Amino acid sequence: MEVIRLEQIEKIYSDNGVPVHALRGIDLRISQGEFTVIAGPSGSGKTTLLNVMGALDTPTEGTVFLENEDISEKSRAEISAFRLEKLGFVFQAFNLIPVLTAMENIEFAMMLLGIEEKHRRDRAREIMSELGIEELAGKRPNEMSGGQQQRVAVARAIVNNPSIILADEPTANLDSDTGANLLDLMEKMNRDHNLTFIFSSHDRQVIDRAHRLIRLTDGRIESDEQVKQ
């Protein structure tokens, strides 16, 4: 099943009145269950492309379809609800809420959907158990290592059973061993739950794990190949 379709995506920013082309004529389709890495040097447009896929940014031109729904036809409130229900996000800076415990951070996305407290707590415990982070339940971000924070961020991303996880440089702030463990975890979630993972990264460790590798140069797709089954 196709979960993302981009048609002729252009993204132009203004830098002191000078137009900057971040994306140029991007056509792309992503199917359910893919483990895809978007690679390229800094400034190639990979984070912009990920943000457009996740409805965090709007293209200057072109159309974004998420699960066959045209995002441009949705209101801002509808897009926010769609992101909460269908998409999970993992960022390089972890983006955990500092004053909340790991358990509360994981529950937060469910709270935004109005899920009752007992169900939130049970689901958070279930996910933490699956990811092997039960001992972090009562800890706040400043009491955790970077790898632990990123695992909590992954738990938060998947707790609402999204169909797509978007990960922007998720290993950037981790040492190589911790990054490898995180990628092991993500590959397991991909296999076990058929979750679609889309990464933007220039980390060789991430690129080497790609099942599908898309390379960007100056906002254009330079190559797109299936490298693993």
C-alpha cells in the first residue's frame, strides 16, 4: 500500500529577498513497510523533504498525498490531527519535555488525542516493555543518557500506532554503539510491526542500514535504489 506520494514538489525559501530552492521537482512514492534513508550533504534538502512528507512544512508548489489524502485540502487543525494519528517523529535533539518523566513524555501524544488516563498508562507501559526501557519510567530527561532519551523519543513516536515514522538525523547526538543499538531497535519495529521508517541522514551507519536509499543533491533526487530486501 502506498503511504506517501509527492508530485512535483518545489520548496523555495527567501533569504533576505533572495530565493533559495530547497527542493526542485520532487516526485516520490513510499510504500507501507519501507525502511528508507534520504541521504545527501548539508543543504541538499533532505530535512526539508522530510518536513514536507510529515506535513510540518508546506511546499511552494506540488501536491503531497498521505495515505491517498491530499494534505493541501485539509485545514490546519485537520493536519495537526492527522499528524497525531498517522505520523511519528524522531528528532536528533530528542525533543522530550524536560519537566515530564519518560512515562509522561510517552503518554503526552495520547493525551492530546483525548485518550483516557488508564489506557494511556497501560499503552505506555506496553511500549516501554517492548523497547526495554521500563526502568526509565520515573526519570526525567536530564537523568537519562542520550541513548536512553532517544529510546523514549522512539516510544513516544510509536505509541499512537502511526503508519509512518519520520526520523531526522536520529543518531547525530549518539556515539556509534548507541546509534547502532537504536537502529537495531528501529529495524526490529519495522520487521515486527511493518512500520514505515523514513530517515534523513548523512551518517554512514544509518545509510548502511537502508533498504531503499534516496540520494539528494541541490534539492533534486540524484538516485533512488533498492539496496536490501
